[in-house]
Amino acid sequence: MAELVASVSSNTVGNLATEYASPYLSYFFRFGKIVEEFKNQCKALELKKDRVKNDVDAAIRQTEAIEKDVEDWLTRAENELGVTQILEDEIGHINCSKWCPNWGWRYCLSKKLAKKTLLISELLETCNFSPIGRRAPLQGIEFITSKDFRDSESSKSAFIGIMEAINAKGVNMIGLYGMPGVGKTTLAKEVGKHALEQKLFDKVVMFTMSQNPNINKIQDKVADIFRLKFETSSQEGKAEELFRSMQGVNNILVIFDDVWEEFEPETIGIPFGVAHEGCKILLTTRHQRVCTIMNCQKKIQLGILSEVEAWTLFKDNAGVDDGPSSLNDVAKEVARECKGLPLALVTVAKALKGESLDGWRAANQRLNDSRHLDNEEVFGGVYSPLKLSYDYLKKNNSQTTENDIQSCFLLCSLFPEDDEILIEILIMCGIGVGLFSHICLIEDKRREIGVALTKLQKSGLLLETDNAETVRMHDVVRDFAHWLKSMGENRFMVKDELKEWPHMVENFGCYTGIALWNCSINIDNFPDKVKLSKLKILVVSGKEILRVSSTFFEEMKSLHVLILIDVNFSLEGLQSLTNLRTLCCIDCKPENLSSLTHMRNLEILALFGTNTDEILEDLVELSTLKSLYLSHDEEQQINFPPNLLSRLTSLQELHVTSENNINLLELNSLSRLTALSLTFSAEQGFQENFMFPKLQRYNIVVNGYFGYLRGLTFRTLKINNLSSLLSAFKDLFCNVEKLSLENVDGEKNIIPNLCKKRVNELTSLWLKSCEDMEFLIDITGEQGSSVALSNLVEVDIRNMNCLKELCHGPPPTGFLRNLEEVSIEHCKRLQVVFQMNKISEKVESQAPLLSRLTILKLYSLPELESIWNLESSHHEIASLRSLKELYIDCCDGLEQIIGFAQEDEKLYLSNVTCRQLCHIDVLTLNQDYIIVGDHEEVFQVQVCSLSQLVSLQIKGCEELERIILPKDQVSSSSHGDIGLQPISFPNLATVSVTNCENLKTLFPLGFVSSPHQLKYLVVKQNPKLAQVFEVEDGREVTTKKEIKFDKLERLALEELACLVELCPKGYHFVFSALTFLIVRECPNMTTGFFIDSNHFVHSKKIEATEGPATAQSTVHNYMFWGSFMRDTLSHYMEE
């Protein structure tokens, strides 16, 4: 009854309050309605977010770049949902106390819910996106690191010459020529990089022409950069579309790398000359004559290194010094034999690194004896040192191994120029042609081929890429490999963009390796049959689906490796290939699959993107089959006949990466299985007694998907939506390298619940929505501290509502020592990230904890109190010396960012983002980038020693009064014992300060005493700001002081009601580079702006005598000026 009366009274009063009283009363009496509206909006936002996220995932799978507004909306939605979870917890608390409500608390919560509901409604109204993403543009210029570009007198001279030509009127074609290996491509990339950084062009495009230009490929690359989707498929049609598109861009630099013959830019679609005067072309070539026939207005030679420069480069790569010794004397002679060519110097130096004196002498003699190898006209001596590096592959290896490493090198030359070569394909080829034939197991052969590739990279004969699953070969080294295989009885032929079959010659039968890439579908004279009796490896790739006759392979009886890409053929035509060991088909349309059974020596069968709905039971007749790869290019199931796998008794590797019906129990019958790639669902025969066999390599995905040609670089487990039968992975958890668990419930920790061993090979850990997990490690029940997770490098944890800490109990030895990146978000019970207050003596004696941590991201952790919990007596055992990026948001309970640092240890952070913190201690850091936002209770944020600070953004700090304390207040502050030095920002380029209601002054004038780098200054919506630059002692200067802002390009002062001056009285600012100025709604401002004859903008306090003759009245309300509007400002008069 009491409850009914209370309800009626509440409704009555609530209605009266709503109708007659202040809207604020409704926060008391409409609490239930406000809560209901809030929950409905939260649910709607959650559904909308999931739908947008699904659309984003679909776009990413189509390799589209997601639109910025979509990404921003998703981030805002996730942020809001994180905050709403906290508010729902508060609602639950009030509901539990409904008989004795706290009216003040209810009012505050009701107000917060109403505001949040309105914000969510606005967010929902802005989520109609079309499209979600666009085709991702290519970078256009492959930015290079400083180690790739070597300054030399020749490169400096060439660089200056190119830049002068680029800036010169009437010059639109520039030629850079020089010997192979001299560094033309590297210099061209540096030019492109510089042109972009200096904003000389709107677009910079770079691509390789090579001896056989792939025009279609080049057109596609340019189209991606310009976000152009071709409507036509012909080369001519694409050229026309590109031509029209590029004409719409004012300034373009196009870099044609490695040009061999004359060509017309228009055939690609590059508007040039009269058609587009803003388009400039830089081409690189080995031959000066190419510059001549291409009518280059400026021809620049890139010469070799001087003897001193060559020796510096050589000794850096060979590991020798300048000290007097017999070895160094010989090393200098060897360096001289490299003729000043950077490529030769690097490859020879790496080959001889660590050699004895006798080894160096022998190398020197061989270089002297091999001069007959040189073709002076074209190669200028580069082949001789490359030959030395090639021969040195034999050093410290058995005769069998040395031949295999050299053969591995030559195999790489079969792939297209500048191609990123998949290591997995190389392994298939290598095993097929018999590399390391003395080894039986494929796993051991795979390891040896990997070692060989590493040796080739260390020798400089192969290049690393950003992808651990690929390698690359320099075009000059590739030419050298082709030169090696151009003589004798074991030759290679490599053709790209083949339009007609090569002419038959007498020695055509001498070829042991042929690769025909991107063959035209209408290739002329493609034979029905060709006699290649010694051929061991054949690669045929079509531009589109290329039809090959079933009789084409009949006279290739020695063939060991056959790789077909985009080819339509009949397997019946392969019956005569009884020696075939490797068959790899990528995106092919094979017919008569039953003919596979005739290949009785087949060891590797790979069908990638090749639709094979039903795997034939006849495969059991392939008694030598050791490795099987199967995948679809469509989402359809691969069906295996029952008990087929268990009868493939020789199988050592199985890779099935499409949906399938494999009975997992059959895997236990494969006693030789060492490698497994497999995706399967939880319903797929997951019997209780099943356990994965011990594997040396694996890539296993449960209830998920991965690409069809993924290598086995890492041991990977990705388990989604599986909460039982995890014991099946028991042996795999112990040596996994990359582990991903999502929606895996029922486990409180990884160690010891999932694995009782220490998981010390794990390098990457990704956890999401594992609701019951409380710790990564729980060792409270064990004695002492043993090694665990010692190699963990990356940790990403999301939506783990029960997570309390990473390690429960004393941290084990090695834990946290190799961590480089940590990201944790939406873990509402986490209080401390790194709990280190129970460090044992054994751990203390090791290297500092966290000393490799470079990135730390923390988001929506409402209970987080501290990032690191470390006793003051243990500060010396932890170090943040490598920390570069720090991101903190929605961590309302966090009071301290950096709680420890070793003496004399400086932190060089490149990115610091801290939002919604209640208190920040003094930071003594060297930082590149700071964002401070929503610090409602922060009165003074102190920072010092920011010698590397580049960008500073401050937004929404409602109680912030000062950014930097005046000098006379530093020592008297609560942190005075730290001994802050005067602030200095020598590298600051960008400053943005907006919506800080109590900010009164921006910076002391001493801040701009030498503003060498400042480019952008934006100050908006700070209603109490009176001064941008404050004179610290308050005294006026008696003589005019001029301060020059040599790089400031943009200045914006908007909605600053109390702003009196930008330039204090007695000072005079000069902006020599200013291109944009806006002053809006600054009614009390007394600073005027003027322009002189050099088009420099001047700023000074307006004297009363100047009155209306100046732009003062305009400044009060609205003034916009751009460098193209020079007459807008009053003329500056010298005083």
C-alpha cells in the first residue's frame, strides 16, 4: 500500500513539475521514464554499432579503405557504450536502494542519463553512411628509411640538380641515369618523399617500367592512387580514363623507374606537356641514350661513390674499422675492386664479414682474376663482385648444402621483377627440384630452405620485405642470376607479358627452368606440344584464364615442378609426367581430377582457389604424397570421403583453409603429420577423447576464417566461441606463438588452467570477451617464481569483465621483460595493469621490467587506479626507457600516469593522448605529441623538458587556467622539489587550444623567443582568454622588440570574447610564411595585422592614433585573409 501511495504521489508531482515547474525538477520525478528512454537508446546504439561494424568488416575484406567519418562514428559509439555500462551499474545500485533512495544521487544520475540519452540520439542520427569505404589508394611513393639513403657527393649533386629542374619553369621531363647498382631507385624515392613533404605536388606517383613493362599493372596502380575505378578493361580505355582523371589534379610528379626503351606517357594515360603543364616526369635509366630519345630537358648522372665514401659504406657492412692492420689493407683493396657501386660494396662486404685474413686475400685474388666477367657498357663491373658473393655461399657449408643455397638463389630469379616472392611457393619449388635431397622430412627441408634464404639476405643477394612470409630480389641481382643461367647446358628463361611464343632455337632443349608470367589470353603461336626434355621447373601464368592444350606437357618427361596460375587445362595431359613431384595450381580450372592418380611420384599437391567440391578417394593411390594444400576461392565446403585422410599414411603436412567436413579423429592416424593449417567449426566431430597431435608448425582457426595462401611462419591458434573441450589443444598451448581467444568461457586463467607449462614461446596474445577469465597467470598455489610468458611481445585485451590483473601472485621470472605493445580496453574490474609490488629477489636480479615497452593503450577501465604498482624501494628494477606512445581514455579513477622512473632516465614519447583523467602528476618527459582532453578538474597541468614536442592539442579542459606556470610560481608549487627548469619547445610545430572555459593565458612570451618550427596556431572558444602570449613580469618594454615567426603558415583566433592582444604592447611579430589568417568574434582585441612589400604579415598593438585607417573594426567581428588576397590587409608602414 505504501508503495502504491508513493507511486501515485510521485506521478502526480512529476506531472505537475513537468507542466508548471523548472525542467530541472523533472530530474527528480521522471527518473523511471528517463532510465527507460536511456536504455532504449543504448540498445538502439548497440544494434546500429554492430550493423555498421559488420559493414566495415565486409568492406575490409574487399580491401577497401574505410571512410574517416565511419571510423570516427564507430569510435564515438564504442566510447559512448563504454560509458553507458558504467551508468547502468549506477542505475542498478539505485534500484537496490529504492526503499531509501538518495535523492541527491538520483538527481545527479537522472541529469547525466538525460544528457547521455540526447547525445546518443544525436549519434544515431549521424550514422547513415554511403559508402562505408572506398578502394584503398596506394601510397604512390614507397617511403624509405634513413639507412637506405646514403649521402654522397654524387647523390647530393644529383638531388640538388633534380630539385632545381623540378622547380624550373619549362622543364617537365628529367632524366636520371647511371650504372646498375649505383642507387638511382633509392635517390628517386628520396626525391618523391621530399616533394611530398614540401608539398611541391598534389600527387606523387612512382612505378617500375623494367625491360617488359606491364602497362595494365601500371595503370591499375595509378588508378588506385587516384581512387579511380575503371569502367573499361582495355589498355586504351584505361589510358583515356586515367588521362581525364589526372588532368583534374593541378600538380603531379610521375617517377618512371628503370626505363629501357622509348615510350609515350600517354599510352599509359599520363597527361603530359601541352595536355597538362602541371605534370612533371622523372625517369631513371641505366642508359644515357634513353634520356636522349625521351627528350629529357635535364639529364643528370648519378655517379659512383668516391673512394672515401665507398670505404665508409664497405667497412660499416663488413664490420671492420680504420685501424692499421693487414686485414684492413686487404679489405680496402677489395673495396676498391667494387668500383664505387653501393650494391656491389654492400653485397661483398656482407659476404666477407667475419672472414680471416686468408679469406680476405683469397677474395681479393678472385676479384682480380674475374674481370673478364664484366660487360663494361652495361654492367660496369657489378657482376664481378656479385659473382664473388655468389661463390662465397659455399663458405663454411658442405658441398651438398652450398649447391642447394646457390640453387635456392637461382630459383628466386624465376619470379617477376620487383615481385614479393612467397616463401611458401619457394619451398614447394625447392623440394620439388630436389633441394636438400639428403633430408627425408619436409619439415626439416622447410627449415633448411628458410636458413638458406636468411643466408642469402645476410649476403645481400636477397632483400627483406615488410612481410615475414615473402622475400624480394633486386633487379640487378636478378639480372646477374639470369646471366649465370644464360650459358651452359642448364639455362633459365623468364618472360613477362608474353604475347607470342618464344622463337625455337637450336639450344631450346637446354633449358631446365622456364617461367612465363602474365601470358596474354590470345598468345600467338602457343604450341600444342613442345619438346623440352631437360626441363625441371615450369611456371605458366595467364593474365586471365589461359587455355592450354592437354598435349602441351607430353614432351616434358623430366619435369619435377609445375606451377600454373589462371590456367584452364586437363589433368589428363599430365599423365606422362611420371617424375612430377610438385603440382601447384592457383586460381585454375582443372579438368579430369581423376588423372591425378597417375602421378605416382607426386610429393606436394596444392590447389589454391581451385574449386574442388569433392576430394577423390583415388588420392590414396598417391603413396608418396607428403604435403596437401586445399582451398576454395568461394565460401563453399570441401568434402572429404570418410577415412580418406587416415589412409594417406605418408602425409606430413595438411593445409585445408576453407570450410570442410574433416573428421578430426582421422588426424590421429597420421603418424608422420608435423604441420597443419586447418579451419573448422565447433560442431565438426569434436569428440571428448580427441586431442590434436604434437605438431611442429600449425595455423588452426576454430569458428573463423583465414586467407588461402598463408604461410607457416608462426604457430598460431585462433579459437572463437568455444567453451568446452579445450583439452583438445593441450599439446598446442605449450608451444603456441600467436594465441587468440574470443568468447571462450569457463577458464579463469591461461596458466595453469589452459596449460600447466609456461607458454614461453608465446609472442602475441589477443583476448576478447572471455567472461570468466580473471588473470593471465595465477601462480599463488606454487612455490617460488619460475619462468613464464618470457617472450610475450604483444598483448591486446578487450571486453574482459572479470579480469582483475595480469599476474596473480609474485610475477614469474621473465614476465613483462619483452613486452613491446599493450592494449587493454573495456575491462571494468581491472585496478592495476602491472602489479609488481611482490617482486622476488630472483626477479630483481634480472633486466629491468617493461624496459622494451613502446606502446601502451588503456581505454574504458573505470576501476583502474594505477598503471603500475611498484614499491618505492623497487623503482630501480623497472624502466620505461623505450616507451613511445601512451594513450589513456575513459579511466576516471586513474590518478597517476608515470609513477616511477630511474634516475637520469629520460622518456622520449612520440604520442601521448590522455583524456578524462581526474588528476595528472608532473610529467618530466621528452615528447613529440600530446593531446589533453576533458580534464574537468585539472587546474594546472605541468610539463617540462619537452625538447621533442611537435604537436600540442588541448580541448575541453573546463577548469584549466594555465598551461605553463610563470617562473615565480614554479618553485612554490606543490611539486617544487622536482626543480622544474624554464619550459622550452624548440620543435613545436602545431598548437591547438579549444573550449577551455577558464583559460586566461596561453604561453609566456619567453615561449616564442625562438619559434623556429611553429607552423599552425589555432585558438578557439576560450571565453576568458585575455592574452595569447603573456609578458611574465607584467612590465612594458620601452623599445620595440621584433619576434619573427619564420614558419607559421596558419593562424586562427576565433570566439575569444576577452582577448585583448595577440602581440603584447612594445612587441612586433613578423610572419614571413603566413598563408592563412582568420580572426572572428574577438570584440576587445587591440592587435592589428598589416602586410609589407615582401608580402610578409606584421602584427602589433594598434595605437589610438591609427584608428579607422587600420583593419581594427574588421578584426572585432570577422576577418579572413589568404596569401592570394594581399590587398585585404593594410600596408605596413616602417616606424
